[in-house]
Amino acid sequence: MNIFAKVSRAEFTRLWEAGLSGTQIGDRLGISETSVRSIRKSFGLGDRRRGNALHTPETVEHVKRLWLENKSASNIARLMGPTWTRNMVIGMVHRHGLSEGRKTNAKPGAVAKTAKVKPVREPRPPKPPKPPKAAAPQPFDLSKSKTDSTAEQRAEKAAAGRLIIKRTIDAANDNSVPMIGRSFGQCAWPVGTPDRAADQLACGAPIYQGIEKCSYCLDHAQRAFARDITQPKPKENLERANRRWAA
């Protein structure tokens, strides 16, 4: 049998409007609480926990008056009764367009926010102009110099340079050995003028033992060092060397 045919609409509506709960109505009519909810929805009866589905004009006007008095939704729900909630009040306010007419009064003691004023920055001084780039250095011409004003002077200096080089070049002797084949204890002074660097010869004479870590024989060592190597080092030079070693 259909549950809706078993229940009288008038009786169900009377019990619902009388404030009976779903369990009480089910006990009176002999149906379950789930059936009570289904019948209530089919009959178009509002949920009492959320208020009636259709509010009367007097109810809407009363809520509107309270809302325009700047009462909160929670206060209005308490004034309307135990079946009202804050969300119900807010929903009614939005459905009836009451939110636009509400006055937003500032709370007592509240300080109005002032717009932040950005400080005005002073304009930066203009950057100084960059100095012009220096011209690229030109290659130095060795054939000319400020001191050599004539070709004769340049020729004299070139001849003096060749003489110095010639003095440092010794001819190969019987003791000469290839530079790359020289053994420890043989003089490393280059001799001869080979056509290739790989054919360079060394003096090959026994090295001078009077100086520590000397690579030349006595004759060539005297030409390599500025002081007289046969004499002991000056005392001030030893003191300076000791200070450097201590540092």
C-alpha cells in the first residue's frame, strides 16, 4: 500500500503545525521518521529547524526592521525564536535585497584608516659623462726612438749590442757537451752558435764548488755574478738573508 495514501494530508499538516517532532508524528500515524520527512517534503511543508520555506510578509518586515537597526544576524536569530539560525537570517537578507540598505556605522573608538602617502623622492642627480675611451696603443717602432734622432746613432747602438752578445758567446771547446745531454756537475754555460736550438752545446767543465747551487765553472760563474765569488758574502747580505728566512 502506498504510504501517501495511508496518511491524511490534513492530519499530517495539523500535527506538523502543532510542533510535534518527526518521531512523535511517526508514532501517531504508524510510520517511520524517514517516511515523515518524505511526506513533509511532498506536502510542501517547511523544515522547522530552518524556519518556514515561505516567510510571511510580517516576518520579512520584522527581520528587515531589525536588520536596518544594525543588529547582527546572530542577535536577530535569537529575537526571532529558537527555530531561527544566523544563516537563516543572512539568507533572507540576501534573498530580499536588504544588504544594500544597511548603514555601516563605525565602531566606537575605531580609528579611521588614512591612506598612506608615499614620500616624494628627489630626482637623482645626472650621472657625470663617461670619459672618452683612450686610443689603442700603437706598436712601438724599435727602429726609431726619441733618443735616436739619426740613423748613425742607431747604427752605433746596434753595433754595441752585437759586441756585448759576442762577448757572452764562447766558442765550443773540447769539454763541450750537448745542452740536453749535460750531466750533473758540468757547467751549463751555452757555447757555440748552432743552427738549431736542439744542437746547442754547453761548456761542460766542472762546476765551481765555492758557491752553493752553482751551475757554472769558475770562469763563467765570475761572468754570471755581479760580485767577486771568490770572496765570502758581505756580512750585511747574510743578515738580510737571515731576516728573510726568519720571516
